[in-house]
Amino acid sequence: MNAPVAPGPSPRPPIVVTERLSRRFGELDAVVDLSLQVERGQIFGFLGPNGAGKTTTIKMLCGLVPPTRGHASVAGHDIERERDRIKRQTGYMAQTFSLYPDLTVEENFRFFGGAYGVYGQAAARRMDTLFQQVELDDLRRVQAGRLSGGMKQRLALACALVHEPQLVFLDEPTAGVDPANRQRLWDFLYTLCEGGTSLFITTHYLDEAERCHTVGFMLEGRLIAQGEPRVMREQLRDRLVGVEVHRAVDAVRALRMVPGVEDVNIHGNELRVRFERRVEWHAVEAQLREAAARAAAPLDRVYPLDPTLEDLFLSYERQRGVRA
């Protein structure tokens, strides 16, 4: 008789769960019927243009703004009934610099530590660890208002991490940050994630979405897609063709009229032609060349393209505009 097999550990519940979460301000529907799950130990990218509802969603999940309807839990706690527990287990880095410019870097950190109940030697040890990781050790006595944009973001992130939260919300963390500091910040975010901290990041930089484990696209307050970037990009596989042309504006107008073309976008001398369905690029090459030649904008080269998340989002936006 076979011995019974001991059950393995049950999977941990998602760190964020929302069910038809909505928020209305007067006549404006800022967030509409948002249903999503964010797994623990991942970087979740929450994407969309300004005004899409990303910041409002974060404020609801942090318990700062009550939902008009729907439900949500963060780290297993209800966002309306258990806001204090959520506060102890989450950190929040706001979109704009929200620390005290007249206080020094160290004073800001100790102030936020006190707000989370981290004092004395515990605060000092945590500060030593975080300041070394985010390279703020030499700036402890500098007033926060005198820091560069990148250094301000590092300080804001350190303050959000003072109480070692399970989940950190970062609202546009790299806005206004130069490329070198942006890369350093992402390196640190990966280190956090590998240490077990879950990250919920809003951004409208679609190149940053490629760095996330999973992403959700927001448009006009609604979640229009969610998944792994690698999997989502495959929706456009064999639907993108690149062309090189010198008279790009004239060529765009002409190529948008080709049957089956969903849209055309300019990238320098390259145009990214997106089709409604899968095509073999060499099968449509003659159509594209003929249409461009009629517009006196002959194509120099035609070739297949790999899809990006930017291509995918533009496709979603185009389809939604057509349906509207």
C-alpha cells in the first residue's frame, strides 16, 4: 500500500485583489470596475496615460480615498475596514516630492520612521542599511530641498521603506529622473523584489513596463489588459511591418489608406505599420510600396518588426477610439 503523500505548501494569496473597484468624482468616473490580482514577490507595472486612473487606484488601495463601489484587499486586509493594518504593511512613494525640503536627509528619514513607529536604534540601523543601498550616506546632513531630482527620489523611496513593508506603491517613481539614475533605481527595485518585497509601480513610460513581471493597461479609468509583457506582445506577432522612408509624413497618410492597415506611427525615418490581422510582410510589401509611390514618398526598405508594449498599447487605444 502506498504511503500517503504529504500536501505541499499552499500557494500564498495575492498581495492585491480588487473586485469591480470604482471611484467617481462628481460626474467623472476616475476608475471603473477595476478587477485585478497582483502576486506576491513581483513587480507589477500599472500603465496608462496621465488621467487614466492610476493614482486614484493607488490612493484607494492605500486607504486614502474610499471607493464609490467595489471591494479590494491589500496584504489580506480590507481597504475600508482595515486601513491601519494596511498602513503598517505598505509603503507609498508619491508622484511628486512630498518630503520636507527644509529638513536634512536624515531628519526626513527619522520623521517618517516615527510616523511608522520606528525610533531610536532601530531607526538608526534601518537608516544605515537603506542609505548605503541607495547611496545617500554622504548626504545625511544636506537639506532635502537641495538634492537633485534623482537623489530626492532615492530619499523618498528610503522613507517609504523605513518600516520594511510587504508591499510598496511607487507612483511615477522615475518621472523627471535622468537615465543613469533611473537605471540605478531599477537595479535597487529588483534587489528589493528578490528580497521578498512586492512592488506596485505606476508609469506611463512603456519601456519601463518591459522591466516588470506583469503589467496592467489602464485607459480612461478602465483596465483594458493584464498579463506578462512577453505574452502580451505576442498578440501583435506578424502584424507589424517596418518601412524606411524620407518623406515620412506623406507616406504615413498614404499607408494608412492601405486595406488591412490599422495604423502607422513615425519613428524617425522608420514607420511602424500595424495591421489588423497577421500578415506575411513580403506579401504586403507591394501594396505598401505602391501606395507610397502614388504619394510621391517611395519606400527605401520594407522589413518585419518585433512588437513592443508601446505598439500594443497604441493598438488598444486605436481600437477603443474606433469603438467609441
